[in-house]
Amino acid sequence: AQASGGKFTCFERDWLRRDLNVIGFGLIGWIAPSSIPVINGDSLTGLFFSSIGTELSHFPTGPALTSPFWLWLVLWHLGLFV
């Protein structure tokens, strides 16, 4: 009660910790396993990054709904955040 100026709070005042190690280790912890070539000799990270390059090659036009970019984007980010 003293640290919050006499008011009762449920959370610590500094609840958002700015520890970049968590972000770095989390990213490395996902890039390492997703870089193992298991999808027809390619890795999920490789497929995702190559699809980004393919889509950037025709830059002003966005990716079509039938582009494999969307599949790799969703799968890669699902793995990252799960």
C-alpha cells in the first residue's frame, strides 16, 4: 500500500518489464526448430522468407488470396506465438 501512494492495487506498478532477452530468446527458440528442412526438403522459415521475396518482386501489388505466402505466414506466426 505504501508503494502505490496508499491505494490498494492488484498489480505491481511496473508490471511491464522491458526485458529484451525474452523477445530474443523466444525468436531464436522458434527460428532454430522452424529452420529444420522437413517440408519436401525445405524449412518453414525458408519457405516463409522466400515467399516474402516472391511477393516483394511485384511490390505495388499485394499478394493474391491464393498465394502460398498466406499459408506460410499463418503457420510461421502460429508456431512463434504458440
